[in-house]
Amino acid sequence: MTSEKGQPGARFRRRQRSWNRFKRNRRGYYSLWIFLTIFTVSMFAELICNDVPLLVKYDDHYFFPVMKFYSETTFGGDFETETDYKDPLFQERMEEKGNYAFFPPVRHNYNSINFDIDGPVPSPPTADNLLGTDDRGRDVLARIVYGFRLSVLFGLALTAMGTVAGIIAGAIQGFSGGRVDLMFQRFIEIWGAMPELYLLIIFASIFQPSVLLLFLLLSLFSWMGLSDYVRAEFLRGRNMEYVKAARALGVGSITIMWRHLLPNSMTPVITFLPFRVSAAILALTSLDFLGLGVPPSTPSLGELLAQGKANIDAWWLSLSSFSILVLTLVLLIFIGEALRDTYDPRKK
């Protein structure tokens, strides 16, 4: 038998071999790094797209408006309201000797309106709004950056919730078998037959739409697809010799499920993770497109697509949001295909 001291080394070597097999799939490997780079950049959206400066030096004092509220009186104004950093008076004070304001690369927040537009909105791309504005005068680039971050975080959170619930449900079914498995399967059949879209419409008309409400509703159905695969793995492994030996030694059921069956059942879980994230992002985008998702002020790719549909002439709305959505889904699919090839026993 392998000693306990050698077990961590063996696990490390298995993981290293899996990582090397994943790297051999160049398309999936580069897609992973591209996706991680874009997602990491979007996590610092406030430092990239914002209508307040990152740093202000005024009268030999340093201020950080991106992190703290400052009234107009702080910079020589007359009111206690928040400073309008685009105000010409503020710009004049910054041009005084020794004063300056360091703005982000994109001087627009996802919800700030550009009042200096000459013409109707949506307005086409300009030097001030690189991807144009939407039908309310808000910068499209800023809304895409914030919307991409929200979509990915929502997809990751929904995938994590569905994965945990699916593993628990599938493990209980597969390990118990018999009546427990039979009753659970009938429950899944009934629960899966419920009209998810109608439930979303009903709850959207009763409660105030929010990201949390949408997350809770989708979590009720996101676990069923994965539970079938985990159930099959546990049904196959519950009769293995090592499980019978563990039972004969008096090991508890939960310990057997956690230490023996679950590690050997993680292949379908890991393989399907990128596909489940892409499905969650697509679900959020679709609901936002139909007006059943997040509130209107929240940055959303689906809301931009809906604006593009309503404003056919504003090609920049549809093209920009569609491009980033397709790029995200394609990258996740390539990553999922690479993971599937990595854990495919026929290709090891």
C-alpha cells in the first residue's frame, strides 16, 4: 500500500500530468489565459471607466475621489453636494499652479450621462465615447466593461451554487440507491417539468427585479443537469471493492462519500464547469434582453442588445455587445473542450 506520506506527491503528479495534457490543447490553453486576462481587467472597472478622478492634488493635499466622497467645498466650491469633476470651474481650479486631477482612461461611469453630446442619442462613436452612447446618453464602453464583470460573476456564482447542490443531490441518490433514488428521480422529473420562464415572469411582476432575486430563482433549477452525472458515478462506484472494504472496516457513509467516491466522480463535474458558466451567462443575457432580468440601471449585455434591437440604425450598440458576448462564450467553450479532452480516458 502507498504510505500517507507518498499520497500528496502522487496527487500532485496526477494534477501535473492533467495540466500538461490541458496545455497540449493550444486552443483551450490560450483561451483560458485570454479569458482570465479580460476578466481580471474587468474586476478593476472602477479604475478604468469612471467619471471621477483616481487622484486629485489640490492646495498641496492629495484626494482619492474614486474611494471617497468629497463635496464642492473641498475644492473651493460653494455647496456641500458631491463635486462635479467635469464642471469647467473644477477644471479651472485644477489648472492653477500645482493642482491636477488624474482621471481613468475612460472618463465615464456605467450610469453617467454625457450632456455634451451634439445631436440625438444614441450617438455614434467619437473620441469621447469610443463605442458611442446608448439611448440615454450613457457610454457604451463603460457599460460593456461593467456588464461583462457582472455577467461573469453571476455565471460563476450560479455555477458554484448549482454544482454544490448537484453534487449533494447526485451523491445522495447514487450512494443510497433503492427507494431514495427512485423517489428523488420522481421529484426531479416533477421539478424539471415546471415552466421556469413563467415562474420568472410571475416573480418579476410581484417582486422588485434584482440580481439576487434572479440568482435565487435560477439556482432552483441549475443543479438538476449535473446531479444526473454525479448520480451515475456514485452508482458505479458504490459497488467497487475499495468501497466494500471501507464498509467492512466500519468507515461511515459520509466519509466514504467524501474521501473515496467524490474524488473519483469529479471528472464530469470539472469537464462541464465552463459549459455551465457559459449557459449561466447566456441565461442572464437572455432574461435581460426580454426585460425579466436585472433593473434597467444595472449594466447588462442583454439590455444593450435590446437597445440595439430597438434602435436598428445604432449599429454600435448591437455590434459591441454581440461581439463581447460571442467572444466570452467561444472562449468558455474552447476551455470546456480542452478540459473534456484532458479527462477523456481514451486520449490519456
